[in-house]
Amino acid sequence: MQYRQLGNRGPLVSTIGFGAWAIGGMNWGETDDDVSRKAIHAALDAGVTFIDTADVYGFGHSEELIAQVLRDRGGSDGIVIATKAGNDFYNTSDKDDAGYGPIKSNADRDYIIFAAEQSLKRLGVDCLDILQLHSQPTEMLERDDPWEALATLKRQGKIRHAGWSISSFKETEQAHLLERHGDLIDVIQVRYNLLEREAEDVLFPLAQKLGTGVIVRIPILFGLLSGKFTRESTFTGDDHRKMNLSPEKLDVYLSNLERMRPLFDSQPEQSMTQVSLRFCLSHPACHTAIPGAKTSQQVAENSSASDLGPIPRDIIPPLS
């Protein structure tokens, strides 16, 4: 496993992290908590030192599973946990038996502070390593509230580093907010993969200029870049991919994926997943990628990409 500092002010982290959305038990089809805990253990055993989660993943369940594993291992020394706040599942109508309801975006100062305090309790820590604003729309982020919340939590010693998970496909539209709040924001999380490269245009050069840490999310595009989906693939239940990988989107993505075939063919001893992760790590702005994993087998494949090193940029096909 290889390690990089997460920007000028962030912590040292493994270049492949563990994305913990899928283990939350919602939006990714069926999960099993025992299998999920084994997957986290496998990641840590492989040298992964960075876990990315969010309060909304399973309405706190992802955070709880991470806390259980860290307790089993005797603590979190050397492990960096990043979580997120801003998708409000607490203060809503039509609540379920657990007291939660439909999710709404909420960037109010007091709400972000409240949500951070709930994550502290679930994770069983006194201070969050990284708290990220969670993909709020631009109009909410133009207000002072969310940034004041992060600054307050830093002053109170409840978070070590302030982060921002930028809304998908808004990397260029929202880039000016990083410049405006660059002194506060230590790390950003960005949607970036072989088939989605908008972040290269404006955001990555700006992050490099400011020394901001960059976390790459969706590096294998919800599993599509593993090569396991076809135009006939379908998703059931509450799996978010029914929308994000709908038949119409699958057709476009798979057509673009064919243009990447020379790259995959040039690395015949590596899986498509490994090549796709190496692509993300090859951009000089990127410090770590956080593929999701539900099983120990997926963790092993993901983690092995770190030691394979970056893909040479000159062999990466253009998108068009």
C-alpha cells in the first residue's frame, strides 16, 4: 500500500481508501453486516488507513459499523475517518419507526453542528478527523452558514480538518467556492473517473494552486468500470443504480467505455477495476481514491491497485 499526504494541510492516507456507502444497508441492494465488518477488517489488514463515510449512509449505520470494527481492533490509531453532514434525515415529516424520514439537503449552521455531534457519538470519538459538507446545491453554499459551521467546529476542537464533497457534475460550477473558502477547506471530494473528467478542467488546477487535498469518489462508476455490467443489466429494490445507471445512461456509458478498450488491453494482467483506480491516482491533483466495497474480495482487488502505481497519462485515451 502506498501513502500520500492529503494536500498541504491534510493527514497522511493510503492512496486507496474504503468507501463505506454500500455497507450502510441502503441504496445498494442487499447487504450483510457480518460481511461488511469483514470487508472493513480486510481493508485495514491490507494497509488501508482512510475510510470515507457519511451520516446519511444507512441513516448512521455505516458509521456504527466502522466504530464496531475499530473497537474490535483496539482503537483508531493511524486510521483516518472522514464523514459528511448536510443530508438531513433527522428533522423531517413522515418519520419511520426509528424516527427518521425523507432526506432533504440542509446547510444551516446549527444543523451542520448538530449533525456533526451525532456522528461523534456514533463513531465513539471526541473529534472527527474530517467533516465534509455533503453535496449541497450551489445556492445553499453561497450562504455563509455551512462555512461558519465548519469554522465553529474547528474552533471547538470537534473536527481536525474541514472538507467539502462537491455535488456531482458541479465541479466547474462550484469551483469558485473553493477559492473563496480555501483557507478553511483542507480537503475536497470530487466525482472523477475514466468516463467523467470534468474536474480536470478547472477544479483540479485550482486545488493544486491552493494545496487542497483531493479525494476521488465514484472511481469505478458504481461498479461499471469493473466490466461486470452490460446493456441488459438491471437493478432492483432501493438500489440507487436504477436511476444512476438506468438503461439510457448505461448505453451512453458503455459506448464511451469502448473507447477505453486500448487502455485496458495495454494492461493485460490487471483487472478493469485496477486500471480504473490507477487512472484516478495518475492525476497529480489526486491523493486518494475511495472505491466502495461490500466484500473482502472486492477490497483485495481495490487495494492491490495502490502498489501498481499510476497509469502513464500519455496512454490514456481521450473521451472524444
